[in-house]
Amino acid sequence: MNWGLVISIIDWVLFVGVAFTVLYLLFFAIAALFKRKDRFPEPHKQNRILVLIPAYKEDTVIENTVRTFLQQSYPRALYDVTVISDHMKEETNQRLSKLSITLLTPDFEQSSKAKSLDYAINNSGNFKRYDIVVVLDADNTVEHDFLYNINKAFEGGSFIIQAHRISKNRNTETALLDAIFEEVNNSIFRLGHICCGLSAALVGSGIAYPYQWFREHVGQTYTSGEDKEFEGMIMSENIFVDYLDDVYVFDEKVQNTNEFNRQRRRWLAAQYHSFITNFYRFPKAVWTRNYDYADKILQWGMLPRIIMVGIIGMMSVLLPFWDFGAAIKWWGAALLLIFVF
């Protein structure tokens, strides 16, 4: 067997995948430098908003989240907060029931955020009319003008809106790493994209949907990566996802390595599940000029950054012992990736 040829093929196959990902990240990292100014006029209408907060065993944080959210500057009569208490303690539910919210207590055999959202919509009551649904995580907090800014963007023509999720804790090395990754993602996959006229990526919370659209589609989500499922439906319908870089949602970051790794494995599984179930639609998306959908499929199919960094590090260290010249391109990719981040 010609081992030189085999190693050369492996080298170039890996490099092509890595080079594409690095150049993709570089393009949108540069695009993110051209930040847009607020382009929404003052709204002439105040919409009715339903805020959904799924909470699975979130006894330690949920009460603070709800109390903070009830301090919105938006008219209290125009928004309702619904907490979906999934396997939380009875004493937590009793404290929540005393607040000015709707408390739902489903008893799922197998819990998921998608099930909680679907349950909430089906039990929100048909006697109230809503215009917007906002989805938050149980540990999220927001500024007092959050709903005002969501309504402003909605009235300004944005159909689906992703707010800027940012860390509220950096108290451990893992939390700091998680916070850095979040901001890299915000820059490349959200701000950089909308600066190029492409849809922003959803991030799981701090999202606003039109109520009727959400009601019609939430029942079609089944996995723990419901945001990826929503993205597939949104992009297939050629709907633009806007991003509000100056509207913050403060998110609790994971504080230990085990939780961090578990979270990344779950996200990676959701990403590749989305790619496998959507990749065959890529040619049609390009042909019909649905560039948001085509771009999203490319995103799902790209190498995860942790794996990519591992490949670059391995090839940069090992390849010089076989072919010094072949290693130079890997050193260049490493430097370019550092520049991107």
C-alpha cells in the first residue's frame, strides 16, 4: 500500500473541510464589524404578548426570573407570563402561584422543551388574543424595556426576532469559555449574517414569534433541539429572522466541565440531525434563491469548532514529521482561525 498517497488524500480531504469552515467564519466575522444602527421607528401599536418560560427542575432560578420579568416598562395589561413547571417542587409552585402569572404543571413521562411549549400553547386559553409569543429559558433575565423593543421591531416589519443572549455569570473558567463561545456565535451567526442580508441563527431563548405562526408550528417540534427544528421550518418558508444586537437576554452559563460537555453533545446531535433531515433540499434552496435556507444547511453541515481545532492541532503537530511542506497550510489555517476568533 502506498502510505504516502493515503496520507496525502487524508490530509487534503480534512484540509478542504477545515478551510471551507474557516473561510466561512472569516467572511461573517468581518461582516459583523459593519454594525447597523437601530432602523425601527417608534411603534404606533402596542401588541398583546404571551411570554412562555419552560422550567424543568429549575427551582433555584425560576422565581427570580419571573419577578424580574414582571417589572417590564411595557403595559402590564398587554402581556401575560406563563411558566410551564415541569417536575419542579410543590413549594416552588406554591410561591409561583402567588405571582401575577399563569402557572401550568404538566406531568410528562419524558420531558422536553418542545413538549412544554406545545402544552402551553394548547392551554393558554382561546379567550385571549395574542399577537406575539416570546420564549425564554428559566434562568433568563431581561432589561425593563425588553418587550418594548420586541414590539418596536415587530411593528417595524420584523417577523421573527432573536435578541442578543449574553452571559450573566463568568465566575468559573468553564462559564467564561461558554460566554466567549456565545459571543463568537452572536458575532458570526447573527450580527454578521444580518449585516449581509441573511437570517440570524436562533439560539433557543430570547426569541419572538408571531403568535399565530408559532401556534401552527410548535406541534411539529419533537426533539431537544427545538430551535433547530424551528429554523428548518422558518427557512423552508423563506422567512427572515432578524437580530437585535442591543436588546439583551442575560443567560446563566454552565459552570463545570461535565455540564459543558453534555450541553455541547446535545447541541451537536441536534445540529447533525437537522443537517441529515434537510441536506437533500439544498439544491432546491439554491435553485429557488432561498439563500437563507441554503446557508442554514451549510451551517449545519460544517465541522464543529472544537473538532476543527482538534484536527488543526493534530495535523499541525504530526504532519511535519511526514511532510514539512504539507504542514505549512495547516499552520496558516490555525493563524487565520485565531484571527477570526
